[in-house]
Amino acid sequence: MSMYAMHYRAASGVRHTLHILASCMRAAYDAAFDIAEQQPRIGGFSVEGLASA
């Protein structure tokens, strides 16, 4: 499992970071996409790899 960070900017202009634990970058993007779908005020996001175990 690896740690990833999802960065996004809310509609208010405030930047946010969420940490995601996933098996690979693709799984982290899938999780980030699911989060973004649930939050209609997220216009876009990026995912960054932080550490792997």
C-alpha cells in the first residue's frame, strides 16, 4: 500500500488536500475521482504519490 495526496481547489478558492491509501496510482486516481463525484464543487484535482511501504 502507498500513500497518495489528492489536491483540489474548492469553489470558494480554498485549496484542500486529502490523503489516500491505495495499492497503486490508478487505484488512488479512482478513489480521488469517486471523492470528486460526491463533491459537486470540485472542478478538478491532482493526485501525487507520497510514500510506499
